[in-house]
Amino acid sequence: MKILRTRAASVSRQGLCTALLVASLTTAAVGASPASGAFGGDPSPGPDNPQRKPHGVPNLTLPDLVPRPGASGKPGSPVGRGDTPDGSTGIPVTALAAYKNAEKLAAERYPGCHIPWQLVAGIGKVESEHAASYGLRSDGTTDRQILGPRLTGGQFAEIKDTDGGRWDGDAQYDRAVGPTQFIPSTWESYGVDGNGDGKADPNNIFDAAAGTARYLCAGNKDLRDPADLDRAILSYNNSREYVNAVLAWMRTYQSGQVGTTPDTGTGTGPSRTPTPPWSGPKPTPTPPWNGGNGGNGGTGSAKPGTPSKPSTPSTPDKPTPDKPKPDNPSKPDNPDKPTPEKPAAVSRLDRVGDEQLTATAGETFAGQPAVRALTAGGKAAPAGTRVTFEVVGLRTEARFEDKSRTATVTVDKDGKAVAPKLTAGRLAGDFTVRATVDGKGGAKITVDFAGTVKAAPAPRATALERDGKGDLTAAPKSSFKGQVKLKATDKGKAVAGAMVTATVLERDGKTPATTGPYFLDGDETPQRRVTLVKTDENGYVALPTLFTDEHAGTYILHLTTTDGAILDLELTVAAPATQSPAPATPPATPSATPTKK
């Protein structure tokens, strides 16, 4: 069943689709064979590479093809006020610099790959929304670490720890880390120092973007080849929906629909305006792109040190007369004052109550996530221990009662911490609430709660009425003038969001018509049964234009809702009435009486 669009929207969408198709074909044009070089020699990720397994909840929302109001569509222009978080084409300035830096590094390191920065940006978009909601700073770091769920199996892959918790703070199971969500073991093989600071850190967007480019190009791929492009993205996440989303964003950015937005971080990282690739002094270890562990944590030769300035000779002390000083006897020990013991570290975080949180869209969750922090001896965590609760999931509107994603709570005397109340938001779907506490040595101890937002019940529309009066009449091969407006109600109250189906029937009101009035769908194809857009907040919806073919007659427009409301409107197709010509006036009869002179 097709939902109608107006002719104008159809034409606009078709035109833009054509432009995007041209852009995509340009990207896919087959070029020269990829050259193998220092970086082209990376082995292609195999079918068992953990990166391709389910490792998180990417945002697979597709970009709108029709530009939103307020968006200029010009590269570098700010995003218009008509954009929404899911449809926005805005990229934080530091993220954009990191993506372009990755493209330039890749062009130098493996020119046969031809990776565009827009592809790396597509990965960054679906994996972390360009790290914007995590407080992206100008040096590429974030206020809060970006961690995927624990990969313990079930909904996601089971990947036991491969990095000793080095990158993800978890020594039992792996988590995807950073703005482009690398699995730690994959980062060990493909990580890159993208900003020239001597280390490859997946939590820094400059390094993460460069590592993503390296990973996608591995195996001497030429990403101008559609088959290589498809294989590269599938190796990042083996999902066709994931490929479609990444390609849609890549082509949207290539079409010029890119706006820049400010960085969101509140940290004090150094301000850096990159001119990729990085110029200036760099460490000189073995290049991190030649295989192995990607230079993770590697250090190069030290930079030449700045010669120290000669010390200024000190001014000799003025002589002072010797004065006898009394001996300073040592202070007596205070045996009554015990040395304070260091509080025991938290070693365990137990879930209190149900693991599953469920609510209906638009409502507040009945339960509140709660945990108990304990020491190694099973005692309650010391006073002042802080537990942070975070809502994890890009496609959720669930928030704590103050509208934020995070809340920090201090444990009570029993070591218990209870999160604030959660509101479900409007979107149905799954998300995670993650509780985190600092353990011994700063190690992160976490517990997850599974959250589900169920769709709100569909609105009930039990009555339909026409807004307006007058006959619905049109001539053959024309259209009915003016739009027909309907109102959906239930017990006299307007119903928003109701779906209305319109069907053109023969005069008997039962037989579907095959001639006569019709609607046009987006492909300009006549349709005599359509589902309209949902009614607005006041319960109104307008019918699209009704056209007529060459057949005259009387027809019925049968309108229904899913809740059983019915409204029948009579449609008349008739040629305009023609007036008969007036009879000619007969000439005057000559009189028989002769005219007198």
C-alpha cells in the first residue's frame, strides 16, 4: 500500500535522487589497479575478524533525501534550524578535520585505495554521531569515553578480553571503543597514530579516523570498485542495513550536504587546527602502518631537547652575626593518635532489583536502576563512593528526569546507589543503562540494565467528517478543484496520528472502480486505493488532488480508518452543460396594404 506524496515533493525528491546517483556513480567509477605499498600490504580482515560481528547498536537512521528547511546544503555552512538530531548533516569541526586528515594520510600511504573522507565520516556518523554527544574536544579526545556494550554473547557477539582492559577497562570481555568503535584486538592490528603524538589511541578521533581508513583499505582494496567498497564496509559490520546506512551518509556528504557544528567538549585539551597530514616534528619509530600492532603505545626516538640555559650565579648571602640557637628537640610521638587506614577499594558492583526496565513511549519507567558497591571482603563501599549511571543507545530518547543521559549518585551506608527516574521518550526500541564505579587502580567496574520502550497504543479514530460543503464535481480529463479536508474524531475529540484509507468505488459503493477519478503516486502512476498521511495534532488530513480520466459518471470515494470509521463522498464526472442556440428571429412579413405616398 503506497502513501501518496504531492507532485512537487515527488519532483524534488526525484531530482535530488538523480544528483545523488550521479555522485555515487562517480565514486564507483572503476580506475587503475590498486598499487601495493607500505600500507597496501595490510592483510584483509578475515571472515572471523571480531570487528565484523555484532558489537553495538549503530544508528542506522537514513538521511532525508529532501533538504530540510533552513539547511543551505553548501559545504561548510552551519546546519539549519530545521534539522533534527537523526537527520542532521552537521559534523563537529574537529571530527571533520580528523576525517579529512585520514583521507590525506591514506592518499599518501596507499594511493591505490582512493578512500574518500566522506566514507570515514559515514562510519563515524553511524557508530557514534561523530562523538558529539560525548564531549568532543579540539585535540580529538572526548570528555567521556565511548564504550560499546560488554560482548558477552546473546544480542551481541561473545568476545573475551584481548587487551587486558587496556583500552576498554574490562579484563573479562571486550567492548568496542572510541568514535569509530574498534574492537581492541582489531585496533592492535590496524591502529594508527593519526595526529603525530607518538601513540595510537582508539579514543582519539584523529587516530580512530586514520585507523578506520587503514582497516577499510586493507587487502589492497580500491574503493572506487563497488565490490571492494561493499566488502570493506561489511568487514566493519556484517549487516546489509549497516552498509546501506554508511553509504547513504557518505553520498549525502559527497553531494555537498555538510554543515559544521561546534565541538561539544568542556575539557581543556590544547587547541589544534590541523593541516593534514601533520607537519612538524614527529616521532621516528617504525611506521605504525606496516602491520603488527599499529604502533599502539609505541614510542619513537625522543625529540632533540632544548639546551638548558646556564644558571644565573646566586647572590652571596649577607653575613649575619652568629646567634646561639637553642636545640630543637624532636617532637614526642603521639601514641594515642592512630594512623588512618586507606578506605578499601570497590571490587564488585551488584545489580539490585530487576535487570529489565520496560515502559511505554511517552511515560515514566516504574522501576529505577539500582546497584550495590562492595569491597573485596563483601562490605559496603566506603562513604563518598560515587556511581555513574548512563543511558547508552543512539536511537533512544530515554533520559533521566533532568533530561540528561548521565547521573552520578553517592552510595548510602549499605553501599547502595539508585539512579533517578527514567522517562521513556517518544521512540520505541531498546537501550542500555550502564552503572559504573571506579575500582582498584582506577579500573572501571560496570553493570548493565536492559531497557525497552514499547510503542504507544495507536490512536483510535471512530468517526470521520468532511471539513466543508459543496458538490464534488469535475469534467473528464481534468481534476477536482480544491483539496478535500477530513477530520478524525473519537467521542467528539480530535484524534492525531490516525491513518485514513481512500478507495474510489463504482456508483453502487461496493465495486472498486477501474475508471474515473484517481490519485497519482510518487511515480505518477494512477491509484484508486491509497493510504493518506496521518492526521495532524488537530485531527485533520487533506486528500491529495483527485484527477479524472475520459470516463464520465458518478463514483463513490470510500474513506475508512483502522478503527471502523466510514465516510462516503459522491464524486461526479460530467462534461459542462452546453446551451442550445436561440432560434433565429423570422423576417417581418410584408404588409398587403400599399404604403401611401
